Amino acid sequence: MTQLDLRGDDRVLHVAWPDGTSAEFPFLWLRDNCPSGFHPQTREREFDLTGVPADIAITQARMDDGTIVLTWNDDGHISRYDPAWLHGHQPGIGLADPARIEAILWRGDLAPESLPRAAANSLMSSDDALLEFLIETKKTGLAVVDGMANDKDAGMAMARRVGFLRETNFGTTFEVMSKPNPNNLAYTSHALPLHTDLANQELPPGFQFLHFLANEAQGGGSTFCDGFAVASDLREDDLEAFELLSATPVPFRFQDEDYDIRRHHTVIDLDPFGNLQELHLNAHLAGIFDLPAERMEAYYRAYRKIMQMTRSKSHVMTTRLESGEMVIFDNRRVLHGRTAFDPNTGFRHLRGCYVDRGEFDSRIRVLSRKKTG
């Protein structure tokens, strides 16, 4: 049976569960999260925290038919909590998240055939297959779908199985092929060094879906690099360079006749807990560095070093994707590029789109909920 201990001096309720675990819940936290303060359909909080005194206290705590019942001193309000709900929301631990998946770092020795791979018809028809594939894709940040229909909209349909498509200044979808008068190097036959897309955006796109409709030209091999592995290795090898790249914002810019989109980002971005969160590395979109002159030399040393690492065989994977295959990768983790190709030797046509990380993670959570429900 769940045990309760009201510790008024510390202003906490101590809860001990039958599984041997226990936790302390501050009074104000409990009042703020009283189930009666949430809308029953939308699940949004309606309770106004400023409507109760900051020193609100619990006058009684008891168990009633498996429910925790608390009585408050301000107006005699009664709160009822499911012990399992409190167990899943312990302060300092937080709610379990099926989309919080630990990254598996990889380097140049990863064989392309060992990447997560699934058949398009399976992903389109089975939620269980899709969930498994999304989880594996989050681990590596890079995966392949095969058996795609010879239909320019097939990749978009697959992406929409995951979430809403992200629109950018290039549109909701984009065609990667050699074009006259290109406004982006991707639309040429030139080699593309490894990069993340659209580092000039306020929020760069999340997962990229690239459907290979044709890849008949000589050359044009796809290159990939795990930016998290590069950043992790840099932190171990050269902490000064890592700290410069993770603490110094630099400008990125895209401009053509219709757009001029600019943003400062750090090349290495850490989350509030100090963990690797994303990379912004695109030499083609890098603006004119505007940090103080006395810091420029040190910064360029760090910047060159991470660029050199993304060109090293120890970090880069090269593969050739064929018609009917689609590659999916986390654009804010995995750098991508290609070797040059000769458009006179055959047609090369990719169609792409983006689904942001939030949509990708939401799909994992909803599918996980359905499976366990």
C-alpha cells in the first residue's frame, strides 16, 4: 500500500510506493498540479497559481480506496491524486518520454548496409513497423527506405506519415537536380562538402526526406557524417576548440532576388543540460564573421579543425543510393553532401522535404501510446 508522510516543516508530502521507491512533493507543486485544475478534454491547465497564497499548506493527507486525498488550508479545497500518476511525475526525474532516445554515435567505419532500413509498403501500412523504424532512425540520425514507388509524390506521402511538412523559402518540397541559373549549390552538378541545411534559418529544419527518383549519372555518391560523433571527438581532443564553437555565435545568410534570411548560431549547440543538441555547419551559408578581431584567429583555428574532421575518412561514410530509395536523416545532427557528377552521363533527380524534430518525436510518442494502450 502507498504510504504518506506529511512533513509540514519542510513543506513536502513524502510518498512511498509499494515497489520500494519514494519521493517528496512540495506543497505548491501539488496544488499547481491538482487534477481538478485541468480541463478534462483539452488537458490544459486552467488553475491560476496566483489565486492561492505562496505559503499554502496541507492540513490532512490520507489514502482513500487507493487514491491520495489532500485537504488544503486556504479554502478547504480537496485534491485527489492517482499514486501511479505521482510516481510518473517525480520532481527531479520528470515524465518518461518514449522519444527521448539515446544517440548511437557512428563514424566512417560504419557500413552503409548496417543503417536502419525498411520497406516503404511496410512503413505505409503498419504503425508498429513505422514506430520501430522511427526509433532506430533517431538512434543513428540516418536511415534508408527502399521499394519507393516511381512517383514524385511518394516521398511526401511517407513524410506525411510522420508529421506536417516544413515549408521554407525553397517551398514545401524541393527538387535536387542540375538546373540553369541555380540559387543554391545543390542545384548544380558540383561536389557538395558535408553540411547541415539552412543554418541561416531561425530554426533550421529537422529531419530531411530525400527520395532518389533517378541517379543514373556518373559520380554523385552521397556522403554523410555524424555531427554528434565529430563534436564528441572534438571535445575529447581539443576542449578549447569545442568551447569556442559551442559558445560563439557566428552569422549565416541566404540571399537571392526574393529572400535575405540571416541568423547567428553557434556551430555546436548544447541543450540547457550541456548535452549535444544540434550542429550548424554550412560553409556556403556562413556569413562574414563579425566577432571581435582579437578573437578571430582562435575562432578560425577551431572552425577549421571541425571542418577538417568532417572531411576525414575516419568520420565520413560514402554510399550510392539508387532510384527507388529514400534517405532520411536528422539535419541538425547528420551532415550530408555528395561527390561531383557528370550530368551528361545520365539523369540525377532527388525530391526532398522536411519534417521538424517536434513532429517526428510526437509521432513516436503517439504510436508508443497506441502500442502500450
